[in-house]
Amino acid sequence: MVVERFSQSVINSGIFRLYIATGFFATLIFFVINADLYTPIEMVFGIIGVTVILKGVSNMMLSLVILLFSLDNKRTELDHKYNKDKIEAMLAELGVQEAQKINNQPN
């Protein structure tokens, strides 16, 4: 659960989309500047190929970030929060039970 949430937040940050878009436009500028050296079909295939390769590299980077990033602190924080919420719910239930006992006592 922690890894899924972390990876989703990394994906939603947009850093990998920015990386791919930067590579795409850099390749496009490269081929426009060197237009006299390449045919149009080579340019199209080059741009598509570089974009696909950058997408693969960004997926590998995401995998490595998830693999090498230590999520133990986050896991203990979530466990602590879960246990805290559970204890608070039990205390609230105990308070209700005590109030019911007091109300049910004959005067």
C-alpha cells in the first residue's frame, strides 16, 4: 500500500512527463537544425524512436526510485497513525459505555 501510494504520487508529480517532453523537443530541435543531413522519414522515425526510448528510460527510473527508496519511515508512520486512530475509537467507545452505565444506574 505504501509503495503504491508513493509511486502514484511520483507519477502524478509529472516529472517523467516533463523529462519525456524535454527529450522530444530537444530531438525535434536537433533534427530541424540538421535538416540538410536527414530525410523527412529519418526525422520522423528518429523522433519517434527517441521518444519511445525516453519513455522506457523513465519507466526504468521510476522502478529504480521505488526499488532504492526506503519507505520504512513512511510505513511506520502509517502504522502509527492507524494504531492511534484505532485506540481513539476504542477510547470513545469506552466513554460511551461508561456514560451508558452511569445513566442506567438506579437513583
